[in-house]
Amino acid sequence: MKKLVIAIIILVSVSYGIEYSLRMRALGTDFAYLIPDYETDLHLNPNLIGEKRLKSIEYNRYLNTPLMNKWLTLRWFGKKSAWSGQYWGYFAESDRPGDYYRRDYDLSINDNWMLDLRDKLPKFLASDVWNIRNDFSYTYYYRYVSEADFEKKWTLKYILNSNSSIKLGSNVFLITRIAGGVYRNYWHYFDPTPVVYDSWVVLFSSRLGIYYRTDYDSNKFTSWYIDVGGPLSTSTIDRLPYSIFSNVSSYNDKEFSFYGRTFIVQCGWGKSFPVTDNGFICLGIREHSLMQRTEVADVDQYLRGINNELSLPIAVEYTINCVAIRFGTNLKYRVESRRQWDDFSTLAHSTVHGLRLAYSFGLSWYPIEKVTIDLYNSVSLEDLDYWAICLKYQP
């Protein structure tokens, strides 16, 4: 059953995509916000703006999925303002006279804007660095053979979010996020008469986290965090156990949902062991638990999905002369439980267990003062297509 969704989401959480530097990906993203990394930490806590300045351009042919390939990530972090973004588009058209006409195109925008006006405006207007995050994608498909054989589909996803930080102590921060967005899915086809599906979902969600770290710029640190709330981004919503369209009736319908009927708990701990002044080994543990309760529209059936993932990451970083070598490995144990029932009995129930060992590798080369070249790979070291590269300038 095809549907359209519009989602307005209020979130307190961590976004996906542009927030992880290549250094953090090489060490392992399970260490995000545990291992000090300014490019990553700034997306969590915009009040760190101005501590470092940099300009960078990053090329990653495959960013998490081959479907969204050839990404360019741009970053500009200044003293009072910062911006980072990913922009991607695709267009294809095929016309076979007497056979069919087809058109496909995609557009994705993922960027983050920050502006520090804390010393320019009253505190009640600018107690935090102003920041907004755009998470947008639009896909379109059209196929036409005749008036009795055609199909048009398009999906719109948009989330706008912002976060704030309160310092609870010298090493402790309370992080909250808020966002609003829109999802929509449209399907028009002929079978054997014209049929239109056009459904909407409006969501509100939030997340709240406490983050602790003994040091924000050294090889010796202990860190932990706990973060709770609803889903964070379009990528998080798309990976839920059940589609947020599940509880929307067919054809033209709208639904309001708080938290996307989902609750997520994340917590992590990490501790480093310095290897002289040139590097460290970091051990950690991370727990991610998710529960979603929804229902199947029109048939009065209920759904419950539970995902639980325990990660045991290890990261190593060591600098030799002008080259930093990074390696991360991670043992993940995952449990996925699904249940479907009605008012009388359980219709289906399944539990899947999985164990996975992953690795990541990276290098940083400092050819001249203030210039860094970062490399990263977590798929196939011998295949150049899977290497990401970042050229960075730090004045």
C-alpha cells in the first residue's frame, strides 16, 4: 500500500551525514562525542563555535549507501559563524517513441548553519548559538505509455531542526534539540481506472542528552553520555522497524503522531590510554535501544518492533612525523524483535539475533603547515572507489 507522508518533527538528538569528520569515521562513529573531535563535537554543541577555524572539501563516492553516491561535503567553521553542507542531484530521461516515456530525478540537501550572536543580542534572544539543520530529499518517477497505462510517484521528506546546550559543570553539558519537517508520498496510476494515493503524517518528537568528558583536546580522557527521546532525522525514520505510513489509511488521509510512536535510548562510555604524546588507544561500549508501537491501518492490527544493539568499539590513533594513522574495530551484537497481533491473538512473532565485526581505517597527512589531507575507508582498502578524501585548511 503506497502512501504520502508529511512529517513535522520536534527532535532532540544527533543528525546523520555531515556531522562526522573523516577522522571520526576512521576511529568509528560509535565513538562520536566520546573521542574529542572538533568537527564532530560542533554539530552536537554549537556553543563550541570559534574554538577552531577551518575550511574543507570532502569527496566520498559512497556515503553509507551506493544509491546516494558521489557526495561532496563542504565545511566552513569561523570565529562567529559556521556552515557545512552536502548537496546531491540526479536526473535521467528515456524516450522510446511508440513504446514508453520515462523520467527520474532526485534532489538531496543536508546542511547546517550556525551564527553566534550571544554578545550582540539580549540573553533571552541569544543564550545559545543560533543554528538550523536542513534535512531534505525529493524523489520523482514518471512512466507513460498511454492514457490507460501510466504511473507517477513522488516522495518529499524535509526536517528542520535546531539544538541548544546548557553547561551543567566544567565537563558536563545538557544537550536538547528541536526540529520541524514534512514528509509526503504521492502515487498516481491507471489500474484499470485512475487511482491516486495521497496520505500525510505529522510528527512531533524530542531528545534530551547529558554528555560528559574530562578533556576536549588531548589524548587522555574519559567520556560518557546518555541520550533519550524520539527519532532524529529522515535517515533514522526510514530505518524504523515499521514505516510511519503503517497507521495511515489508504488513499487521502492525514495522521498526527508524537515521536513517530518510537522511543530511543542511547548511551556510551569511552576511556583512552595514551601511547606517549603521539597517540592513544581507546576502549568503549555503546548501547542503542529502540521500541516502536504502531498499527496496520484499516484492519485493526497492532505492530511492535524492538531493536537492541550493543557495540564494543576499539580505536587506535598514532602520529609518525607528519602522518597520523587511525584504525577502528567494532564488535556488534544486535537483536530485532517483531510482533503483530489483533484483539484476539498473536498473528506473527519473530526474533532475529546477529553478530557482526566491522573495521575502519584512515590516514591524515600534513604536507605543509595548516593543511591536512584526510583519507578514510571501511569497505575495501584495495578499491579506490571506496576511499573518501578530505582537503582541509586550518588558519
